[in-house]
Amino acid sequence: MSFVNHYVPPALQSSVLPDSELYGPDPYDINFAYPLHAEALENERVRVTPFVPAVHAKIYWETIGPLGTDIFRYFSSFHATLPAFLTFVERQYRRQPHEQFFVAIDKTRPDPAHPELGGSLAAILTMMNTVPQDLISEIGFIAVFPAFRHTHVARNMVGLLMRYLLELPSASPPGLGFRRVSWVAHPKNEPSLGLAKAMGFTREGHLRWLRVLPEALGAEGRTPREGDPLGDRKARDSVILSMCWDDWESGGKENVMAKMAK
């Protein structure tokens, strides 16, 4: 039996989008496949809302840019410039209708320089790796800005996104009714693993060699074998945890609400 292989590799993308595309369309289209129930993503302390480059990018970069790789030590991607970061958001999130890039606003801490925010830009987090036909998604790319660590921000923003993903559409406030929400963290990222455990996620396993790392984050990676097709590019293991609908309805929701109220 004969066969052919006409595969042609896709054209390489530029590392950074043109300036005209970095901030998305105007007005900004979040291009999201799901209803964005704002009331489910806000409480008296924190509001979780889509990242809008024209509104949030400058504030984000003024805070994160000077930190270099420190805040992303246990991540699997790093963006050394604001255009590179905006390219990542545009390609990996805005153009993918089942993903969403969010910011968390701390409503308890006004920002006199940006009163339009209704508080201070405190963190980022995403809805990612969604499989709509299976009703599963992941909460990830979480970075709490240094001035807001060890406060109510992390618990509240994660709890609000969990509620939005796991509550049924018939609930009040309504959710998306997903069956499973995952959490994936570097095995050494104790703050992330601790937050997931506190919010009720169940540890399911340790996945080895899951992500190839950019060179800038290789310090926390594993060294591949000689002759590897990617050379000496290091990789990371990941711990995977989850909160499923039955966990949510068997005490998980009450635990999350209690953690947010602290």
C-alpha cells in the first residue's frame, strides 16, 4: 500500500504583532463564546473583568515590567517587553473565543491616578485550556502584584472565577455550569499550590516533562537528554489539581465563600 505526505509546515509568525494590532480592535471586542455574567465576577472587595489593553496595559507594565523574570519564575512563558506581552494576549486569548484574560481590581484600595478603575489593578488571571464539548476549563496565568500579596485579593479573585465557571446558568448569580475546573502549577510553586488547596482544589497527579520552557525561565526546569530535538531547552513538571461540579455542590462552594469572606 502506497501513501504520500504533503504536509507543509505553517508559515512562521512574527514574534510581535504590528503596532496596529497590539491593542486589538476599537471598540475592544473580547470575542468571548460565553455570556460574561459581571455580577458573578464581583463582590464588595474585588471585581474580575476582562483585560482591555487600552485601559490596563500601561498600568500592568509599569508594575510588572521592572520585576523581570522574578514574578514569572514558575511560569511556562515569559514576555520581556510590553509588545511581546500584548502579542501573547491577542493571539492566545482574544483570538481564541473559549479563553479569556482577566484582571482583578481591588475595590478596597482606590487608585487616585486611575479613578476610572473603581479601585486598584491588583492581579491577572485567565480562563484557559477550555474544552467546550466537555465543559472543562482551567484557571491559570495567575500573578498577584507584590503590593497585593497576602491580602484578600488572591482568595477573592480565584473564588469569583470558580463561582462563575462552576455555578449553573440557572443560579443567582448565574454561572457557566462547567463540570471541571483545573489548576496546574510548578511543583516548587508553594504559594500557588497552597492557594489551590485552600480554595478546595483536589490534587490529582504530578505530570512530568509537561512544558518546554523559554530560556529566560530555565533555572526552574529539568535538563533534557543529549540529542534532544529541542537541544538543551529545559522543561518543567506540573502538579494538576481540580474542582469538579460535584465537589462544588458537596461543600466546595461553602468553603470558597468562607475563604472570600476572611
